[in-house]
Amino acid sequence: MLRCGYALFWLLGSVLLICVVSPVKGEAVVTREGSHLKLSESSHSNESQHGHSSNITGIPIISFKWHHVETPYLVAFWVLVSFLGKLVIEANHHVTSVIPESALLICFGFILGGMIWAADKVQTFRLTPTVFFFYLLPQVILDAGYHMPNKLFFTNLGGILVHAVIGTCWNAASLGLSLWGCQMGGAMGDLDIGLLQYLLFGSLMAAVDPVAVIAVFEQVHVNDVLFIMVFGESLLNDGVTVVLFNVFDAFVSLGGPKIDAAEIIKGIVSFFVVAFGGSLVGLVFGLLISLLTRCTKNIQIIEPGFIFVLGYLSYLTAEMLSLSAILSIVFCGMCCQKYINANMDENSVQTVRYAMKAFANGSETIIFVFLGISAIDKVIWVWNTGFILLTLLFVLVYRFIGVFFLTWILNRYRLVPLEFVDQVIMSYGGLRGAVAYGLAVMLDENKIKEKNLMVCTTLIVVYFTVILQGITMKPLVMWLKVKRAAVTEVSLLEKLTNKMFNHTLVAIEDISGQIGHNYMRSKWKYFEENWMSWILMKPSARKKQDQVFDVFHQLNLKDAMEYVTEGERRGSLEFVRNENSIIDFKKKSESESFDINNANMSNDHGAMSTTSRDPIPSVSLEMHEQIMKAVREAEAINAHHLLDQHLYKSRKQHRHRFSRSHFDINRDEKEVQEIFQRTMRNRLKSFTSAKMGVKPPKTIVKHTQKEQQQKMPNGKSMDKAKTSYSGDEGSEGDSASGYDQSYMRATYRAGAGIENPAFMPDLDPMDLLQIPPWLGESELDSSMVALSHRAQVDLPRTPSNLRRLAPLRISTRSTDSFTLENIPDTQQMDSDQLQPPPPPPRPPRDDGYV
Amino acid sequence: MGALQSSPGRPEYSDLAEKTGFSFEQIGVLHKRFKQLSHNEETLRRDHFNEIDDLAFNPIRAQIIEAFFDRRNFHQNGEGKVQEIGFEEFVVVMSHFRPPSAHMTEEQRGKTRREKLRFLFNMHDTDNDGIITLEEYRHVVEELLSRSGTLEKETAKCIADAAMLEVASISVGHMEPDEFYEGITFEHFLKLLERFEIESRMIIRFLNMDTTTLCK
């Protein structure tokens, strides 16, 4: 595994080198062609000029137009490279279990950056704020909001807000002031940074980064409350950071003397406007999405798109209004999750979920890789030991102080206080990430002379927190014995108790006359159920909105699934079905006879019968039927799915491409026939190969007829059916083509269940024109289930197989179908004897049976 | 019952405080609420509870009100129902929902946990035979789901049955078809809700402030 990983890694490296070199070549060509372009680091400008400068001399058959595709090509290529990097990293589990993936991705970025640097002598690629804030960040945050555990979040909202607002302000102010103080004290030499600029720097360093936090905490699995505190804070403090950053940026532009009380008050006001405005925009868009999904029934294929597009629009709208874009998209996701999950089709919900994760995970990967790449750039590296080390120290220390102080205050009001170890992890989890870097790059070099020092320090802080703290996080969590998240399994009892419990708490609050969380929650729930759901949810979806029922449904499905797997394990789905129907029948008759016996009992025989038949286990019996009911429906789907997957699939899937909006299973007669014939051929091959061992059917040694006939007596000692083909062991392989043709000729009734090609093998050439008995019964068409894939591979030809399949015979495949199967063999034998007969060497394994 | 005077002073509170763990202020607030509910009478009857408006939406209202009149919840090893309760019983029942104190030994934690779960168990076990039978459980679940409006009674029954079957499979293990699981005992109940952090969840914030004016 490891070596494979390395190999891949080097492959990747060499591919990458080619990629890096090729733009250089392209540019070199441009210069040689006489256009007066220099090798410049921005390759965009070349594109247009190149187009003009090339003079056409004739029609080129093949032309190499690198600049034509350069930008999208590079984008796609970088995405590919980042993904491959992730693939390599994730292949080594023992590495990722120690070092978090984000840290590894950054290191991967270092290597890539080094390669580019070596090839190019200048860093062509780096993470620009535009790309980061417009194309990479939104989906990560949307995903976070969409998958937010709402109840947990709002229960802890107070604590989260305190940390996000006050904590961030504290971090910014303390860092800025302390650095300024240190400079005054002469700790870092001669730097041209004023107090306001320090505060600006402090404000961009203050925010805990959501991307980094998700990446690290995801792998640690701390308990829910701790996670939501850190994660919620990292999401919400963006509003604060953006405001602080903008305010200080404005102050720096204004210059110290012009700042008066009015400006400061404006700054504070703008904080509330930005934060609440952003959230409001998000809520509006969230409601819009919910409303839209109410009526997307007819365009199911693109309905997942609405969530992404509107989510992105909410981000952009907030950005346009200079409100907090991150808050906007978080609240958009949180607000719509419940309603779209209820409104949309199950498939669309799954699509949204997966696509969301794919986007988020993908851009997270790219972000970390590019954070690494950006480091390898000589331009930004300005070393100032004092500044960098002091920043690191202050970031860490003030985070600890802030968290402990704020939690101390909060704990006086919390019902369940945060423990000491939780506080340590919260402080230690204050990871800085790409947001800080993006903001640092956005600084204006004209106003801030030491921009590069700040960028470089930011990068070092990011690397320190993500790599070092990320690696040590897990051991720390283990060492401090932080309560970990319990692996929860849905259990109906727990769900019920939970629900009961919530109602009890509300009731007790009502009775005792306290207004607490539960009181508020129940009021909100009442409002939500009666108004919000009514407006935002489809009427049909509203019915299914019960968590308990949901769990019930899920568990039922799970049971059904297990049932099917169990059946499959035993060889056939029919087994399951058959047993099912038998039990059902028995139960039906039982209850009927019971009813007759107790005719004088009340009509409510469901309840009555259980109570009066007390010694019989009421729970298990009743339940059995309930579960059976659910199983039967789910099983039909499951079985169908299973068959679809395991049996024939080539043609049907081609079909999808023709239609973008319908997933109909095709019913074209010709195609159906083709499927049928192909399946036949496949089946036949598997028959013969199963029979001949692993040998392909054509390798048949020639035998004399006499030899073959000599074998006959051997076989005759066995029962008749066996004799009929024990002498014919190999001839069938030879006649495969003949068989095939006869199948080809087969006229097949379309619509008799072609979606399930496994039925076909039971057709015999002689029977082809008449409808086989088991297909003739119309209701079997839907209810009959064929052999599972496994059972199908080794088919009942050898006597041993015959014995193995004995239980199958009581299943839907009727006994006559079984005997029918042997008939062609006898006939085939006759025809074979007319042809040059190729009796095979007996496969050694057969001797044992004779 | 009804041992307290209508206007108890601090001394009367002190043994209540000792018994239930509430602070004097909290008891004072609760006493005010008690008088508000009982219209200044010594005792509370079931009709008084039925008058609480907010409670009207609660699907398991009946169970909760019964819990207040259940001798088992009074900490005195009694059984059966009473018709009216005094302030002391009221506070004792309330004390099941008191947040645990910050410094608790593991043993105390276990004890609170047991008490809280016992309260929950008693809400299910109406005939007080120490077993939640299927009938009893079904009844509770039907009530619980009755307000959601979208689930039929039949579904509620199915859900109760499924939950019961789940319980049986967890606590007994594999069952033969002719075996009979009679119901959930308290020991099973404890085991089933092991992961349910009841000691940190079955709590209500009892304020020292008087909010009765806000909340009718």
C-alpha cells in the first residue's frame, strides 16, 4: 500500500512538472514569434495578444492552441492535482490517523510549490482573495450551514455568540495592543507599523477559521456541545472579523487624527448592521428556496440546483450590500434544510447531500493545497523574528485567556457547565486558516508598508495552528479524556422517550410557571408547525413530518434490507418471499378461524384477538405481521434493485443518455429482445463454464463415439435424469453456438418482465414458442423473483449441484421447470451424435460422484 | 399533607429546602405559583392543573398531571393515587427536575439518575406492578403521538409495538416465536436508557426570580 502510494506520488510529481513546464513553453513560443511580449507572471495578458499576432498562412490541420484553453485548463488541472493529492494522502491510513489530513494537504502544497518554483523561478500560482472568497469558501460554508444540527446550535447559541463576538473582539484588541506595546518597548526592531495598523492586523488574525476547524475536529470526534461551541464560534465570528477589518481598514485610510467619537460609534453600529443584515439576507434566501422547492415537482432533475444557486446568490447579495456574506450563507443553509428535505423528492435530497459534500470537500482540499503552495514564494518572505514569534505567542495565550474568562462567566448561567478539559480543547481549537490569509493578502500595500511581513506572519500562524495544533489535538483529547461523541444508533425507544421527555419538561415548566428554554422551544415549535410549515412545506410532505415515524420507517427499511440480505445469503430471494407468504397465509387463516370460533366477539378483532389469546406471545406475533407488511413493500424495491445491479445492465444504461429528464426503463421491443438474447448468451457461457470447470467451451478433445457410449453404463447406474447428461458432459460446450442460434431465433413476448432477464435461462429451445408455465401465470410476473446472482452462477447441472439446489425447488421455480431443463440435454445428445461427436474427457471432479 | 400554612415563613421552608435541595428563593417562587394555581387554597386538585392554558397543547398532559398525584413520586414509599396534594408534595415532585449540583460524586450521580428515571418509569407504569406492559406502553405512545395530527392511531400502535419488540430484542436477546415478553422492568429500563444522559437533561432552570406575572 505504502509503496503504491509513493509510486503514485512520483507519478503525480512528474505529471505536475509537465504541467508547470508547459505554460513556460507556451510563453516561450510567443516570445519567439516576434511579439514583443516578455515572460510575465500573469499569463492572462498573453492570451489576447497572441490571438492577434498569429497570421494565418493556410488552413492548419492541427494547431496547438494552448492559450485558447489556458485558464480553464489550468483550473481543471489544479483541481485534478489537488484531488489526486488527497487520494494519495488518504491511501495511507496509518499516516492520516496521526497527522490530520489538512496538515498533510498543506505539506503536499509545499512540495507542489517547490516544484513550480524550481521550474519557473517565480511563484505563478497562489491563492488570491477573489478566488478564495468567491469560488472556494461559499460551498464549504453552505455545507456547514446545511448540515448544522439546528437544535444543538440554538441551545448553545448564547455561549456561541458570547465567544464569537466578545471573544473575537478581545483577541483582536489584545493582540494589536500587545504587539504595539512590544514595538514601543523595542522588541522587534525598526518597523513602520502604527497602532491602527497593529489593530488591523489583530482583527484579521482574531477569527477562528471554520474550514480549518471542521477539517481538524471532524477527525477527533469530541462531544457535541464542545464541537458546536468551537464550530459555531468559528462560523459566527466571521461577521465580527469582517466588520473589525473594514472599520480598521477605514481608520487606517483616514489616518489617526481624523478619528473621532462619531466614527467609532459608526463603526459599532456598522457591526450590528453587517451581522444582522447578513443573517437576514440569508434567512430571506432560505425561505425563498423553501418556497421554490414546494413547486419543483415537474423539474425534479434540476431541483437540487436551486439550493446551490440560491445559496450562492445569497452569499453574493450579502457581499454586494457589504454585509457578512458568511453569516448569510450559513443562515440560508440552516433555514432551508428542514423544508427542502421535506419538499423535495428523496432522490433529490440525496443528490443535494452528496453534491454539497463533494463541493465542500473538494474546495477544502484545494484551499489547503493552495495555502501550502502560496508559502513557496520569495516575495512574501520577510523575516522578523520578534514580530513573528510574539504574534504566535500572543495568539495562543490570549485565546486561552479569553476562552477561560468567558466560559467562567457563562458557566454561572449554564445549566450544564462546561468542564475544564472542554475549555482547554476550546482554546486549543482556535485554529486560524485561509480566511485570515485571504484578508491579509487583501491589505493595501500603499497604506501598509509592512504588508508582506503581515502576510508572512499570517501564513506562519496558519501553519502553526493547522499543522502543529492539528497534530497534537488528538493526543491531547485522548490524554485529557475529553468526553467523546457517542456513536448513536437510531432506536425507536430512545426516540420515543426523548419526545416524551421534551413534553414532560415543557409541562413542568408550564406548571411551575418558569419561562425557560423548553417553554420557548415549545412556543417556537408551535408557531413553526402551524405557520412556517404551512407556508413552506408541501401539504403532502407535512404529513410525513414526524421524527418518531421517521425512525420507525427507517428501522423498518433496515429490517427489510437485512431480511433480503439474509435470504440472499441462503441462496435465493425466493426463499425469503416464500417463507413470507407461507407465514402470512398461516397467520391469515389462523386469525380467520379464530374469528369464526369467536364469532360473538367484538369486531375489533385485531386488538381483541391478541388480548384473549394471551399465552401466545402477543408482541411478537402482532409485530411480525407489521414488519412483514413493511418488508413486503420494501423488499419489492430491494429485490428489484438487486436484480438490476447484478444481472444485465449494459443496454438500459445507454439509454439514459438520450433523455436528460427521464429515467424510464426502456420498453422498446427490439431492445428487449436484444437484452434477452445477450442474457441468454451470457447464461449459456456460465452454464458451460460451470460445468466444464474453468475451461473455455471450445477446448474439447475429440473422443470416439465408442468411448462415449462406454461411459453410458456408468451413468446408468444412477437415476435416469442424471444419465441423460452424464454421458453428454462436454458436447454441450461444443454446441454452444448452436444453442445460441436457437436462442437468437427465439421470439419473446415483450412486456413479460424483461427488466428481469434472469427469468430467461429457464426457457428451453423446444419450449420457446409456447409460453413457459411459470411465465404464463400473470401475477407471477411481478411477484416472482429469480435466482440471485450467486445461485445463478453455478447452475444445477451436475448431480451435486442438484442436491444443493434441492431447497430451491420448493420455491417459485416449479418442479416441472426443473425437469424441463434436462430435456434439451437428451435431445442435444441425439443431435450431437449425428454430428462429429466430441465427447470430452471427463472432468476429474465428476468421477467422485459417479 | 397540607402541613404548611398559607403564608409560611422562612423556618417552614428550611426542612423543605433540606428535603428537596431547592433554595429558599426558589421555594418562595414555587409557593407563589402554587397559590396562584390553587386560587389561594391549601391543596391542588386535578382541575387546577387542567386550567393551565399552556398545558392544553401538551399531548401527554394526563400522564404528567397524574404524576403529581402519584404517591410513588413523593419519596415516601407510598403507592396509589391521591386526590389532592399540598405544597410539600408539589415541591417534592418538582424536585425531580432540579439541576444536579456541580460537585457530585459518581455515586450521587447514579442515585439522581435512578430517581429521575424512576419518575419517568412511573409515568408509564400506571398500574404500579413494576412492569410496563405492552398495553401501558401503547397507551402512552398513542397519547404522545395524538397531537401530531398526521399519524393515525393505527400507526401509533405499530410504533409502540415496534418499540416494544426492540426492547425485547435488546433486553432478552433472541426470542423464540412462542416466547412471551411481558414488559419492561425497571432494570431493563435503566439499561435501555444507558446512553441517555438523563442527569444532565432532565433538568429545568428554577429561577430565583418571580415570573408568575408573565406566565399565566
